[in-house]
Amino acid sequence: MPAEPAFLLRNVTKVFGGIPALADIDLRIEHGEHVALVGPSGAGKTTLIGLLNGMLVPTRGEIQALGHDLARLSVPARRKIQHQIGTIHQQYHLVNNLRVIHNVNAGRLGGWSLTRSLVSLFWPLEIESARRALEQVGIPEKIYEVTAHLSGGQQQRVALARTMVQDPRVILADEPIASLDPERGRELMDLLRQLSRATGKTLVTSIHSVEFARSHFQRVIGLREGRIAFDCAAPDLTPAMIDALYRIDRPDAARGKRPDA
Amino acid sequence: MSEQAPGRPALRRPPWFNRRTAWLVIFVAGLVWSLDQAGVFDGPVLNRGGWTLALQFVRAALHPDLSGALVRLALDSTLTTLAFAVAGTALCVALGLVFGILSSEVFWQLVFPDRGRRRPLRHRAPLVALRAALAVPRAIHEAIWGLFFINILGLDPLVAVLAIAIPFGAITARIFAAILDETPREALRALECSGVSPARALLYGLLPQALPDLLSYTFYRLECAIRAAAVLGLIGAGGLGYQILLSLQSLRYDQVWTFLYALILLSALTDGWSSFLRRRLHLANRIDLQPGLPSRDRPSHRIEPVAKRSLQAMAVLIPLSFWYIHADYARLLAPRTLRLLAGVVHDALPPRMDGGLLASLVRLSMQTLSMSILAIALAAVGGLVLSVPAASNFVLPGGILGGGASRAQAVQGALWFAASRGLLLVLRALSEAIWALVALFFLFPGILPGALGLGLYNLGILGRLMAEVTENVDQRPLRALQAQGASAVQVLVYGVLPATLPRCLAYVLYRWEVCIRATVMVGFVGAGGIGRLLGEQMSSFDYRGVATSLIAMLVLTFGVDSLSSWIRRALRV
């Protein structure tokens, strides 16, 4: 295990159109940790995931991902690091018109030459490993189906299989179960935990459900209005911390008492 | 977990030869056949004698004639072309409205309410008959109408206006009918139930809702009409095209370029106006209004101030245009015109059916078909390639292929974008006939220069349309691929093309239908095919021959139309 942490954020601020989405974040995530990001909508969870996988560049501060500053690397070098970081999204972000096999193989694109990726579109390559990944997520029989014909839960499994063949050192997941029903959601969370444990991967997941954060992760980070509200081990999470995190400030409720408002 | 479970169901790899690859094979075979028809495999096609002229022509692009007299002439003929287009569009929309309403299902349901029963044949017959009748003027290219009217009216500006109004009117009627039929009918039903007469029910219950679509299509027609007006000049109807022809024949290439630049400018302005208006009205792409294409969700919309101002501008432009062209309107109903018209009809019947003509028409039909195939293949491939840099969300900074945000990359991306947009604009501003004339500098007359002319022009149109398709692709899967470390080209191949190809293919097939009609235009300026024969027959007043050639052309057009919609259905695009 290398000495440097998986992610190291120093004083990171990200501003969108003048409004800070994240402010002064300092964070260290070690290899092999399973971290849940919780917090109300708009707290900056998705922005943080985007910064970690290099799709966003911080306005201020520095991010080390796997020991490299993604903002400073050349494009090919950045792609090499990004290939080590797999991301799963709430809306799956699959290419709907392609067969499942191609969406799974898309996880390999960072390691494939252009010729190889072109050939595979016409004559699918690496079927055995794609098949294995689909078996792990429980839908091997869908390998040649058109992705758009799959249900939401199945599509999220395809996205997971894509990340499995990518075989990254880190898995980032942005609200992976927000579009699934509770039962499918639990299955997927179990799968995610089991697969990252078996391969010793770092896992960072933003999630709405505090129960899952407690039951499936070692460490929970609470984000509120772009800042870290708490950062603790999952067993140390108290109901008071959760209430404070999700509390709704009502400026109008206070003002409502004044007759002139 | 990697060992193979023995009881695992064996999933067979789907065969590589499926319906899609079958169509690919047919397409390649058609392409090879077309190249063979074009004589590529048996002898030289390049006319080396024309190289010096071609070089002179290209050099003259840098030194257009900007003397006062010529610039004034260019301005005057630009205005003439614009006036032809506006007057033609005004008539075309009037025709389109009348016949569009008459050929819509919804109108006949108002006239003969079905009350839940199947309507008797005599109630359905008028619609079927009218739709069939409208198919004929639509299938005949405006250039043929132009030559026809020149023979009857002489070289009068009315020729250009009528030649635009009639075929465009028939096309517009079809689109308007489709728009009316697709407009929600609840409001209309409500009026109908309360006993309002059909005309008033349409006016209050249907037309207001359909108006944004009707308007958007009208401005698209104006765009087309400007190109058509320029092209009609090439057959002698006046305006920019006529001046281009005169300068080209007297080898004054510097003057040709002055007029070409004027045409590009005019075309760019209408193009920009039309697309600005469409964006403001939140309307989908203009060609999405073609019946038979998969329709996109059209958001509900209202008439915006910009559309209102456009309408006001048109209200001023239309009378001005009719005045500016100085047409001899009395000539329309003059006894001489009517006599000539009757004479043409009399001379054209019955169509000539001798074996020699029929044999050569079969040969020419094959050539015309292959010309259209070569043209659309060039346009499809070229358009697809150029559409990537021309899409605003790709090479520009922040775009998918924009790379990092370094300054040099940003400048490079912007250059790619501007160059590809500009090239597409020039390609579609100068119509197929002008490109064919240019191609005739260095190619021997025949199928190839015609295919090249048609191909380049349609490349300009398809490239722009495909760029719009690409701009509308869902960005998130592309970002997801990129976040995994996929390269720009891999994102293109795995993310963009799978999402855009079906729609692009639908556009290609639609433009193929347009291409086969437009083969007559490149034929008129000297490339091959039925068009060339038609032009010769027209100018030698061989109307019985013209009738036969027209029938051949109609058969070809309807054949390609049905083949195209069959392929669209088969590929479900």
C-alpha cells in the first residue's frame, strides 16, 4: 500500500457563477477506506465527487488524487489517473443505444488503443471478463441486449459492471441508489460494499439514506452548505448530528412574526 | 470467482450478419454500381485541359471585381433575388395554407363528422384525390417549372416567382397539413360541439395553436427560396444566378466571385435569422417538421416579440418585393399566354413513346439514380465528419473534446469550430448547380460533376443538421466515459455516434429524396442524367419528349421516395 493517501484536499473551494458550492475543504481519505458523504440537497456532495474524479477543477486549493494533482497534469497523464478512478452516477450515464457488452467494455477504454476500441464495436472483445463482471452484478444473460431495454436497476448494475472491468483503485458513487426502489437499492449497496471489500478498493459514496451510511460504511462525512459539518466513524454518528445536518433554517418563519413583513 | 460455472447458460454471440450489416452491404454495392455507372472504372474522368481555367477561377477568389458599377449591379441583383424569394414564398405560403387545410384530415373530419363510424368512400375520396394530385407538382423540380414558364411567359421576373411558388406551395401544403393534423384537437372539439361552423372552428380552435410551427416552416421555406431564386437565375430568370452565368460565360471570374460573395452573404443572413427565430420559438429542427420523420417533443410555445417583428418585417417586404421585380403582371392573363399554355398542353400529348427515346431514358434513369447515390454518399460521410468540429459543444473550450483549458487549445478549438461552420455555410450557400459548374472545370461532363455538385451542396446542409443533432446529445454519458479516462476519439465512437447515428441517418435518407429531384438542376447546367436530356428537349420545344422524360423523372422520384421511407422503417430510424 503506497504511503500517500487516496485523496488529499487542502483548502479546496469551488465556485459556480460566483456562488461557492464548496468552501475551504480539508480532507484526507486513505486507501481502502469506505466513506459515505451525507447532507441535504445542494450541500456540495456531487461537486465533491466531480472534484475527486477530475471532471471539475477547484477554484482555489489543491487536490491530490492517488498522489497527483489532476489540475496540473497533461491530458494523457490525467487520463491515466482517471482510469484508476471509477465513477457510478445516479442516472447511470450509460450510452442507451449500445448493447450492454459495449457499455461494460467502455470501462476499458482508458486502457485500449483506438483500433482495439473500434474493432470491439463490430466484434466484441474481452467477452469473458465482461461476462464475469455481469455475473458478479447478477445479470449475465443481458450481455447482448440493447441497454435502453433494461430496467433502471439493471442499468445501474451495468454501470457497476463497467466499473468492475475498469478495475480502478477507487470507486466513487454519486447517489447510486437514488433512482432505485428500496429493495433494489439495498441489493446494490450490498453489492457495492462486497465488491469493494473483496478487491480492497477505496469507496466514496454520496448517499441520502443515513441508515445505509451507518450500516455500509466505516466513515461518514456530513456536508452542509459547502462545508464539512462533521467527519466521524460510522458508529459515532449521533441523532443530534443528523438533525443539525438536515435542519431547515427558516428565515421567513422568524420574520413572519413582524407585522410589517 | 473467475472459474466457469459448468451449469452456466451458453449465451451465443449475436451473428455479425444482421439487418443493419445487410443494409451496409447493399449500400456499398450500390456505391460501387454508381461509381461504375459514372465511368470511374473505365477511363479518365479528370479533364486536364480545364486545370488552367480552374486555377484562374480559384485565384480570382482573392481578387473579386469591386468596381463601383459592378458592386451596384451585385447589390441590385441581390435585391432582385431576395425579392423573387420573398414574393415566391408569399405565394407559396398562400397556396400552402389553402391546400394544406384542404388536404388535412382534420378539415375533412369537420366537414363530414364521423361520429364514431367509418366514413363512406365519397367522404374520404376528396382528401385522397387531392393528396395524390399535390404529389405531382411537388415531385417536379423548380428548375423544370422555370424552363416551362420561360417558354410561356418569356424572360419575365414572374417566371422565377411562379417557379418557386408552385412546387414549394405543394411541398408546404403537405407539411402544413401534417402540422394541422398533429396539433392537439381538444379546443377544436369543444367549438365543434357548440355548433360553430367548420371554417370558424379551424380559425379559432386549431390555427392559433399550430401557428408557431407554421411560422417556423415558413421561414425555412424562405431560406430554401433564396437558394432556389439564385439557381433559377442560371436558367435565365434574372437575379444573382443570371449574373453569375453571364460572367462565367465571358470568363470574367473576378466578377463571378463578386456575385458569389453576395450570394454567400445573403444566404448567411437568412440562415442566421431563421435559426435565431427557431431558437427563440423553442422549435426543434426545421426538418423535424417533415412528415415521416420521428417527431421530437415539441414544447408548448407562444409567439415571441421576435417572431412578431419578423412578421412585421415580412409584411413590409412582401409588397416591396412584388414592386421591386417590375413584373408584367398583365402578362399572366394575357390571351397570348393562355394560347401558348393551351399550345404546350396540346403539343405535349400524347407523350412520345418511340423505342429509341425509351431505351435512352432507361439508361439515363440509371445514371440519374447513381448520381444521386454518389452525391448522398459524399454528403453523408463529409457531413458526419464536419459535424463534429461544427457542433458547439465539442472542440470549443469546455466542450467534450475541448481538452484542458490551456489558452493554445482554446484558440485551436475556436479555429476548428469557425472553419468548419464557415465551410458548411459556403457549401450550402452556393447551390448544387454552381458547384456542378465549378466541377465541370476539371471533370468531363457526365455523372461525376453532377454528383460532386449535389454532394457538396447537401454536405453543407447535412453537416449543419448533424451538428445540431450532436449538440442535442445527452452530455452526461459522455462525461462519464471521459471521467474513466477514455480519449476524445473513444468518447466520439462509444458515446456520441451511437446516440446520433439513427437521427443523422434519417436526415440522410430525407436529403436523398431531395437529391434525386435536384439532379435535373445539375443536368441543366451540363452534367449528365435525365436533367440534361430534359433541358435539351425543353429548349428545342420537343414537348412530347419532355412529357415522356417528365414521366420517367416522376417514376424515379416516387421510387426513391418509397425506397427511402421503406429503409427508414426497416432500420427504425
